[in-house]
Amino acid sequence: MYRRARRLLDSDEEARDAMQEVFLRLVRSKRPPGSDAPILHWLYRVTTNLCLNRLRQRRSHPVALDPDAVRQLLDEANPERQHADRQAILHIMSHCDPLTQQMAVHYHLDGMKMEEVAAVVGYSRKTVSKKLAAFHKKARRLLEDSE
């Protein structure tokens, strides 16, 4: 969970704070009633949502610098372009609903298969596929518009 938070927040300190919050939530609350999903799925969901909320709070409307930035960041880590790519991702994510953000993070950053993403978020594989296709279309449009 820490690696997930670290990767999303790009800060050791913020990731540690996020982890404390995730585990406080785990201690304070019970999993949703009727949830048959493993506890790991619940932890992924809480961690992802918490980190995405923190990113939304500090968002400053970054501008994408390269139309291929999202694809490069999502497909492979590229240290030389990390800052510009991260800004592009934040820009795109700011235009997506929380569910789509969560699905994109699970699929692209965590390397989960669509079936795994569907299990974690509690939606069908078809819904995940449609949401991710819409995400990719929106990402291309936003990056082209920012040129």
C-alpha cells in the first residue's frame, strides 16, 4: 500500500501520512456489509481514493507538455520525463470522475488486468473496458488540445 501511495503522491512524507490514514480507517470502520472481496481489495480501494483526493486538493491545473506523455508514463517509467509526465497525468486525471481515475490507476500503474480491476472496484469487466476506453480518448484529446 505504501508503494501505491508513494507512486501516486510522489512524496515519501505524503505517502506515510496517507498510510496512517488508511490504517486508521481500517481500524475505525468495518468493511462494507456484504463485501465478499478480500481485504486487500478494500485496502487498494481506500488507498487509491485517499491519494486521488489528496491530489485533487493540491491540484493547480498543470499543462501537458507532450501528447505522448500520458502513454509514456502509463506504459513505462521514464526518469528524464517524470515531472512533465506527472503534470500531464494530473491534468488528465483532473478531468475524470473518481471511478475512472481509480480504474486507470489500477490498470496502468498497478498493472492489473481488467478482470482484476473489475473485482477491486466492484463493476463488470465490460464497464471497466468502456471507462478505460473513454479515459484514453479523453487523454488524447486533452493532450492534443494543450499543444
